[in-house]
Amino acid sequence: MSPARIIAVVVAGLVVAGAVIAGALALGGTSQLAPPDPAQPIVVGVVAAPGQELTGPTDLPPLAMVLDQGVPDAIARMSPSQQVAAYRQEAAGGDVDALVRLGAAQQRAGEQDAAAGTYRTAAAADPGALAPAIGLAMAEAATGDAAMTRATATLARLTRDNPESQLAWFNRGWLATYRRDGKDVIDSWKRVVTIDQKSALGTTAAELLTQIAKQAAGGGTTSTSGG
């Protein structure tokens, strides 16, 4: 399949397949996301060729890090702003994982600057931790074209340095979705599945790849999730 065709398939298969996207984001507790404002861009700046920006009425929410763990049902049912409040209490003690959850919630609520600060706090608490680095790249990517380019390079480096990290590979693919880089979406999520198809991220990546394959096959059942 040509790169241009892959991009078209990803846009059709992911932007239209709102239920599948919601399933992926539920890992971060975002199943109750309100519909995006059709007047607002998903990310600041133009991250695709003119006329192809991911703006307007789509099913993609504000760019946010996707976590590799589920959340309690009580929190998953909250609005993004309520989740921020809940996670802020949890992160008050400075736990790195709790800070990452707070940062992701802040991103989902559209608080990208606050999220970047939270991820920096987490990185300072554990300079070697991978999740804060991923989150910071994702938060910065939402602020404009130059930041999107830098974040793309950062995720490429993080996946190279951590080749067995599903968290890094899944978020690389998720960022590529917003950039309309179909080849990177598919390659990244295939890697997630290869690492562990039975994990939360592996299952989600396999389902998303199946939807992309169905679009490529004109609604058929061929799956690309096997590798």
C-alpha cells in the first residue's frame, strides 16, 4: 500500500471509528470525553499539509498521552476536569506514577501547560523514568508545529532507546495519528502488538490495526495486527 493510501486509510479508520478510539483512550480514563469543539483545532498550528489539518468535527480529542493501565470505574465516569481534581489529590505526595496520571488527565482536559509542568515534576523526582519523558513530549507536541516536530523526534529516540516499551511505541503511534503519518501509525502499533498482544495496550493496538485493515480492504475483515 502506498504511503498516501496508508494515510487516507488511517484518517478514515481512526477518525471515523470513534468507538475504537474511545476504547483506546479508556486506558487513560477518557471514555466520558465530551465531543470536541468543531471550531477548535485538535492541536495548535498546522501539523499537516494545508487543507488536511485535523480540525473541525472529528472524533479525536485534545492530544494526550495514552496510559498503559486502566483506571477505577469511579474516576473513568468523571469528566476530564473532575479527573484532574481527583488525580491532583492522589499526586500530592509526589509519587511519579500518580504525577503521570495527573499529567495525562490535565492533557485530556486541555490543560497542556499544566500537564507539561506536572510531567517535569515527575521527571525531576525520577530522572530515569520513561513515562514522564513520554508525557512531556506529548504535552509539548500540542503547542504548535515546531513542538510537534521536536516531539516526533523525541518519541523516535525513546522507542529506539526502549525498544520493548509498549508505552513508548503506542504513544509514538498515537502522536503519528495527529500528524497524519499513516506509516508510522501502523509500524508503531504493530510493534506494540509484537511486544505483547495480550496486554492492555497490545489489545488496543491490535483492535485499532484491525479497523485500519478493514478500511484498507473496503470494509473487509483482513487484519494487520499479526505483525
